[in-house]
Amino acid sequence: MTRTLICVPIMVEEAHAALDDAALAKSLGADLVEFRIDRIFHGEGDDDGRATALRLAAEAPLPCIITCRSAHEGGEYEGDDASRIALYEALGTAEHPPAYLDIELSTLTRSANLRQKVRLAVDHPSQPKNLSTRLILSLHDFDARPKGLLQSLERMREESAAKVLKIAYRARSVRDNLELFELLRHRTHPTIALAMGEAGLMSRILAPKFGGFLTFASLREQTATAPGQPTITELLTTYRFRSITPTTNLYAVLGWPVAHSIGPRVHNAVFDEIAHDAVYLPLPVPEGWESFKATTLALLDDPHLHFRGASITIPHKEHLLRLASEDTSRAWTIEDSARLAGAANTLLVQPDGACRITNTDIVGITAPLEHAFGGSDALKNLPIGIIGAGGAARAALTGLIRAGADITITNRNRARAEAMVESIAQHAPTRPRINIVDLDDASRCPVRVWINCTPLGLAGTEHAEASPLSDAALDNMPADGLVFDTVYNPPETPLLKNARKRSLRTISGLTMFAHQARAQSSLWLGDTPDLTTFERITNDSFASDHAGDRIQ
């Protein structure tokens, strides 16, 4: 099987810096580089830009693509087509030509004259010259799936000078990736098929699974030339790109947002540690039942993905339980933990397509508390407050009812808190004692533990600097009180910072993550590393961005 290449795109500002970046790309493991010259070549009479392009082709430390992308397909070149194609002809016939030239289908088909001039610059069956430069024929849409995509693809296939076909468009949803994978599976030429944007990351990582010719990865986050490009370090280290094959199993985290998730770093590191042929991806699924249902069923229905499981996060934990209850197209097993909590965060897909769901958030919350207070019976009658009424709160409530804790619930929407309590408490062996209070009254609650089950404090959101508890509520806690935040990014949220200022004990969301991630891994894989390994991997995932943070 031909290896999918990694290409690092470089937006050229100046030749020396671009060549330095190309050398760095080579050292990091790239197979080729793309020099984007549309910022430095301005058309007719631009001898400096022409000279720079020729120098880049001659001195590149790796095989290179040279692209002067027109403004109408997302680039910065606004000059005339004739000057751009003349530059391409000079490059293709130079003493040291580039490996590839990229030209848009719309440009190639604009006139017979342009097409003929492009053909003079590249190798093709009727080329009389001994040229080595090959043509990448491309189609881009930075807004959505191009209209007439399949018809355009057929036109690209009919162009005898095209050695590689490239299709790139902005993904409207995760499901757009699946069509691109189908195009790769039925390719007639070496093909690049990539979706742009956060929802398109899947197409970039799984390119080798479906035989893509190459994928693009930036040197740095800030130098990406298209939305959604991972860095080459992320591609090779986090996602283990070189190990992905057509039989690699797929796991994912489904939620909104998911860009903050450490799940990919943790679970992929575990796969690497035990040499398991799998990759774990973040898949953004917008809020709403219909989005979740459509995306999850599409993943389950595609046999070529080898989709084997998922972590489900905000706001879809209740949606997973609903899907398992309503979908009749396959067999579903709902574990008691998910049924009692009214929410599930873990999906297992067996090889025969049967599905099983559970809730590992429960052990993620109760196990650290039991450790903090001295054992499995330590939570009995312990006054514990829960903030929130979503999936994590449901898990906390279910686990604490089982443990016999004295429970207080507060939420900005009291009616939702009441509905949550009623739906869960009715399944308890004996009716638990649960106190529901308004958020403004939380400061007067005599609890020893507060558990934040809301997204307040989550990095990358509008609530990143918010805390769910007032200073008065923290001041009212006993000296041996404990504050538990289920948010794990950042490891020290505003809530935990405020608690530590008062010398209160804290449990980070990283602790919960390590416990529940190990439980997920055990369900998916059977044998899995011990908790200490998961704690180490979880902490290491934050080491570079959060120096000094450790599970406590």
C-alpha cells in the first residue's frame, strides 16, 4: 500500500525564512512542502516574485509543491491568469523544477489557451519534452460543499495532464467527511480529499485509512493555510498518523465544543502504550437531538470506518440514552448505570454492530471522593452539594444516592433540577433525602463537599473565567471541606483557585477524567493499563500548557 504523504504548507513572505521552515518541516517528519507564493508574486512584471519562486524550487530540502492560489479560491493572488501560468511554465521547465504545480480546475478550464500553457509546464502522456513536474488539479470551496461536486470531479478525471486530483471544502458537519472517504475509496487517480474547518479534522487524520495521496499539516498553529489543519506534531504524536491503516479502529469524543478535550491525547497515548491499532478523534456535534442522532447513526452505519466506540460529552449524554432507547436498526444494551442516571457517556460498538452504553462518570466522581474521605463507606450521610442538572450532575446524583450521601442540589433552572431528582430518585431502592435549593441560597447550605457539574470555568468558552459558587458559599464551608470540579480544562479552574485560597481541599476534573477514561478503556479494550498509568498520561497531556499542574 502506498503511504499517505504529509505535506507542510508554507505561506511565503521571504525566501530565506521559507527555506528555513522547509528544513524544519523535514526535521519534523514531513515528506514534502507546499510553497504558497500567492503573497509574494503579483503578476506581470514581478521579476522578484518570479526569482523567489525559482529559488524555492531549486533549494527546497524536500520535494515541493508550488502554488499561487487565486483569490477566488481562497488564495491571495489577484493578478492576471496569463502571468501566473507563465510563471508556472518557467517553473516546470526550469533546471530544478518543483515536484508539483497546483492549479485550480476553474483556471484550467477558463480557456483553451490557458489549458495549453499549463500543459506546456507539466508531464503528461503527450508531452514532447522531458519534464518531471506533475500537475495537481484542484477544487476548493471555503464556504460549503461545492455545487456540482461530482460533475466537477468527473471533469478533473478526464484531464490527461492531471496526475493528482485535489478536493477541499468546508465541512458543514462531521458527516461531510464520509462523502470524501467514499470519493477516496472510488478514486481513479491519486487523490487528496480534505474537509476544512474543525468538523473536517477527521478527513485529515484518516487520510491513510482511505488511501489519500497526502494530508496537510502546519508547522505551527498560527501558520495554517486552511482552517482545521493540525500541526505536524499533533498529526504524528497525538494521532499517531504513521500507524493508521485501512483496518485501524476508530474511537471518538462527540460533543460541543470538543476542541478543548484531552481525550484524544489520553486515549491515543494509551493505544500507543499497549500497541492497539486504533485512533481517537474529536468530532464536534452541534447542540440538539437531531444533530446527535444524524451524526451517530452515520458513523454507526459506515462499515469502512471501523467505528468501535465513543466518549459522549456535553451536551449529548442524555441524547445517547435516547438513541439507545429509540433506534431499532441494531441491538442496544443499556447498562444500569446509564439507565438510572438518565444519561450515558460511553458507547461500545461490537464487531457485529451491536451497541452497549454505560456511564463511567459515576465512578469518575465517586471513586475520588471515596479516596479523599477514607473508603467506600465514607460517603454515607456525608453532606454533599451538586451544582448543575446536566449529564455530569445526573452521574453524581446517581452515584451519591448509591453511596447514601446527604445530598443538596442547586441549579440556575430549579425546575430542571427537580425533574432530574424525580427521574433518578424514583429508581432508588428507598426514597433518598435530597434538598433542592436556589443558587442564591447555596451559600447557606451546610455541606462538606461541593461538586461543580456545570461547564462554568471551561477553557475556550465564554464562561472560562466564571465560577459557579460565590465567595460566600466557599467561606461557609468547614475547614476540612472539599471542592470538586468536573471541568478538567484548565486543571485549576476559577472555582478551584478560589477554594485553594481558603485552604479547602480540592479535586480536579483531571482526577475524574483519569478514573472515567480508564473505565471507558476497559470497556472498549478489555485489558487496559492501571489507574496510575492513566493519571500519568492525563497529567502529561497538560504538562506543556499547564506547567506544574498535577492531579490532587
